Amino acid sequence: MGETLSGVERAALYGAAGVQGVWVRPELVRACGGDAGAAIVLAQLLYMGKVHEDDSGFFFVTTETLERMTGMGYRSQRRAFRRLEALGFAETELRGMPRRRWVRLRKRAILEAVVGEEEKDGAAAGEADAARELFLELFGDERGGQEAERKEIKTELRALPPVLERQLRTVGPREAIVRRAAAELLDFFDPPDGPAGARKWLRDVDRCLKAAEDDVAEVRAAVVDGLHAGLMLKGPGSVIGVLQARAARRRAAREVGPREAPGGIFQ
């Protein structure tokens, strides 16, 4: 299971990583032994992990995504990950085909290192106190409603990129459900570049929804199935085949009974 931190601990930890992408405070660099590259990658991972980590604390991140977010290339990222693993701040695994890097952050170790640096710096410690106060002001008593707060934060951070927001008006009356499906699929596929790419992406999302009979959870389940089966899913449009395979399996199970249902890669 992933590590659980209290509201105050989360405020202190994520305050060190920033809230708008890669914003690295000095104590995070010092916690990384003065390695600015490792601190940049760690700040971005903390930001991404708030949204994407699963129940075990793992989430996947691609080299391309990190390069786009941080400007760091493959070799720089590799050095940064080695440093973070050596410090005990992160563990990584390669899974699936194509291979993806899955990361789990050791948040308590990071927090202890950051707080240790803050205690050496009175000004930074004061900022940490301010972060705690801000968290409690925004979300109330840390002892109650943490699950609702977590969902609210994840929903806010899953806001669609501006280029998709501008194009949603083309969807018409289906905007609400397409918006939810698009937000879910952003967990797996990078958003497109430019208005033309956004229009195609949203059309593909809408096609997926229709194939799934407007069941957003079914779309997400199909993506997970496809990734586990090692399929080369490149965007919402490539998920339709998996949705059709899942529907065919359900039809076969209804027709011949559960014991005689045909097998397959999605069994």
C-alpha cells in the first residue's frame, strides 16, 4: 500500500515541490545533496504523483513527458533517478510492453529530509508553518474529510489543458460526459498539440464513449486491459478495438454461459 500522510504532512511535502509544475525550493535541492537535476525531477514527480499514483503508491511516467515538463533529456533523467534511488527517495520498476517506468516515491523519507533542511533555515521553517496554516484554511480540520479533500484536489489537478477546453464547445450536448472521459484518458495519453489535434482527440474520445455506451469507467477499463496485454495504444482512437473485444466477450459469455466463454488476451 502507498504511504499515507496527514494533511499537515502533505502540505509541508507538496509545498516544497510547488503547486504549478516544476517549482523547486532551495531546501529540496539541499535534501538532494545539492543535485539540482535530481531536485527538478523529484519536484515534478511529487506534482504528478498527487494525481496519478495508484493504491500502492506507483504511477508511470515517460521520458518524453518528463523532458517536456523539465527540459531534461534521457541521460540527465537517468542520472537524476539514480540519485533519487541512492538517497532512498524513489523506487522504480519497468513494466509492460512497451516498457514503461513506474515510480513510487518514499514520501516520508523525502519529508524528513526536507523538514531537516527547513530546521536549519529559520525562514524556510516559517514558510512551512504558513503552508500548514494555508492547508487548514482551505480544507478545514485535517482529522476529517481527508478522502473528500483528496478527490477534490485530484479533480482540480485533472483540469483539461486549455487547448482541449477551447474545443469542447464543438461537442455540443455531450460536453459533460466527454469532459469526464477526456480527463480520465489524460491519465494515459498526452494531450494533443494545437486546435486541429484537440478536435481530433475529442472526436476520438466521443467515438470511444459511443463504443462503450457512454460508460466512462468502461473506457478506462479498456485502456488498462490494452496496456496489460501489451498493445500499442497511442491515443483514444486506438482504444476502440479493445472496447469492441470486451463487448464481444460479454456477448459470448451471455450466449454460452460463463463456463464455456471463449478465452483470449482479455480473459
